[in-house]
Amino acid sequence: MTLLIAGTDTEVGKTVLTTALVAYWHKYYVPKTLGLMKLVQAGKGDRELYEQLFTLQQPPHTLAPLYFKTPVAPPIAARQEGQPLDLGKVWQASIALQQGREFVLVEALGGLGSPVTEELTVADVARDWRWEVVLVVPVKLGAIAQTVANVALARHYNVQLKGIVLNCLEPTTSDRLADWTPIDLIQSLTGTPVLGVVPHLSDPTDINALAQVASQLALEQILPRQLPMGV
């Protein structure tokens, strides 16, 4: 199973959810049965964090098969750096990771409508490669409209959307959570289940805290149904 962690925008919490799921898997299941990949990386950040947090049993090149130095949209970064943007490398890496593994996690870039190439968005890739998607929504004013728009985009592209995870960008009260991202209203407007809320983490590199965060989500709807036993 390959799962794409997408978001409504940049800096909404995709990396926090991705690393939380990896931390949980490494704690309770066989680490080598999980593969991890960044769809396309532009600028330092995610790949380096993965390497800092986890001992990953996979070929190094599969972690970020396409890597650009410039922190802008991939087609712009590729053009500025005079580098090819070959999605075939990403596809080949994803296939390699699927061999002998139960679960492959892929962290997307930007929102579902963000460009991956000159012709394709994140939603195009998720549809064409038949990856299931979890959508990360930040707890902030305006989140409802962004969520509705991204879910509508997912449906337009026939993306297999498993659900929504809310992420607290800062310490958040229950009242503010209810005002800015009311779960019942979001589910009613989108017809998509909210699978949980990620609280603000003062230290997003704390492996135990990340695993605890993941344990509070509706993991039965996120992780593969047939799970390898931990060791």
C-alpha cells in the first residue's frame, strides 16, 4: 500500500503527520517493512529531517529521488537550475520501495493543486499512480474554505481520498478548534471523514511524542489492514 500525505497548502503539517506515522510504525511494527519518500524536494528540509529522525532500511536515493536546491515549485526550480524534471525517477523509486514492504509513505509538496511538472499537479500524480491520499488541514481561520476546495479538486481528479487530518500550527484551545475547523461541518460539507487532530508539538523531533500523536488518529483508516508484527 502506498499512501500520499497531501495538504491544502505549504507549511500546513504534512511533515509532522508523515514523521508521526513513521515513528509509530517503527515503534510498533517491523521498521524494514516501511518505505518513506518525498515526492519532489525543492530546498533543504524534509529529506534531511527524515535522515535525522530515523534509521531507514532503504536505498538512500529513494528518499528524495528528485532533489532541487531552490525552494520554489519544482518546474521553476528545475528550469532555474538547468536540471531535468524526470518523474520516471520518482515512479521507479516508489516501485522499488514497494518490493518487500507492507507500507510506503510519500510526502507531497504544497497542496493538491501544486505543480509537480509543467503539466502535472500533485492531484494528477495521485490519480495516475493510484495512490490513496490523506489531506492535512491546518487549524486556522479560512481552513474550511480551503478544505472544501481541495476535496472538490480531489473529486474532480478522481483521487482516492481516505480522509482529513487537522493539524494545530500553534497551541490551540478546544474553542478555537471548534470555531476554525469544526469537524461536523467539515465532514458535512465535504462528505469526507476527519481522522483526527494533531496537536501542536513544541518539539517536532521528539520520536516518542510523534508516535503518541499518531496513536490518537483513526489508524485503522490510515494504515494497511494487514500489519506486520513488531519485533
